Amino acid sequence: MLRNPIRRLDLRLSWGRARAEMAACAAERDELRRELVDVKRERDDLLAALIELRAARAAVVQAQAELASLYRERSIQRARTAERDPGQPLN
């Protein structure tokens, strides 16, 4: 024997559940949007720090290159001012 129960829906209850579900989804969406704004702000702060670190590193590299150039120039000046013993071989 087959049973075919007829289910009756309570429209007020169904609409209430649908509204509650919609409100929950909207609240979750709003929370995710706020979280996204926070993450983007943090990303922007980190990118600014990274740009600052890159600039600082470039300044260090430039200073090291200038220092090496100054050492080279000093060595050349010392070599020019040094007197050579004519009795010594060049090599």
C-alpha cells in the first residue's frame, strides 16, 4: 500500500525562515566586507613598508659602491705619490 501524504506548508513560517536566512547571509556578507577592508588596509601598509625597505636597500648599495670608488681613488692617489726605487724591478 502506497502512502502519498499531502504536506501542507505554513507560508508565514516559511517566509519567516527565508527572511532569517536572508538576514544571516546579509550579516555574513557585511562582516566579510569589513574584513576585506581590514585586509586591504594591512596589505597597503605592508606594501608601503616594502617600498621603504627597497629604497633603504638601494641607498645602502649606492653607498657601498661610492665607498668602493673612494677606496679605489685613494689607492690610485697613494700609488701616484709613492716614490719608486729605481733599483727595484717593476715586477
